[in-house]
Amino acid sequence: MALFGVGRRFGEQTEGTGSEVNFVLHDSDYANKGFGIYAMQSASSGLEETNLSGGLRSVGIDYNYRKNINSDWQIYGEALFEYFSSEVRDSPIARSDFEAEVGVGFIYKF
């Protein structure tokens, strides 16, 4: 399983705050983990057995941001867009051609 990513952090902060952008590629082994259908799964679900081997699962871009609220708490935000390869898009369990997520959270620093 391979995952390749490259990113850029913005700002001079060294305490974990600030923002960054990452570009990511996933290989087909990772695709099978999320979108493949193995023999036992096929038998119990009725879906056709699917083994993805096209070499590429998806390309994605991710942005995240952290800001200190006070000395103990940070707020965290993230936005992700991932575009699936044609082989993944053809999987019977793929719901769309892409995945998009937005999240907000809080982090307590011990």
C-alpha cells in the first residue's frame, strides 16, 4: 500500500498553529481497502467481486488550520477534496466520483 503526499506549511509558528495545504496520491492497494469487493463479501452481498488494480485510487488536496484559543485549547478546521480514478468510480460501492469533507474540532493541549 502506498500513499504519497507533499505539502506546504504557512507561517513561522513552531507550536502547532497555522495552516497547511497537502496534495496526496493513493495507490490501488488502498483503493481495494475502501472500494474492492472480496469473494466472501460478494457472496453475502450479491455484488460482483471487484479487484481494483489500476495503480491509482485517487488524487486529493487537503487544507487544515489550527489556532490557539487560550493556553490549553486550539480550534482545528479541515477541508478535503479527493477525486477518484475511473476504476474506483466504476466500483459498485462507490457513491460518486469524489469525496469532499469539511470538519471543525477542538483540541485540548495537556
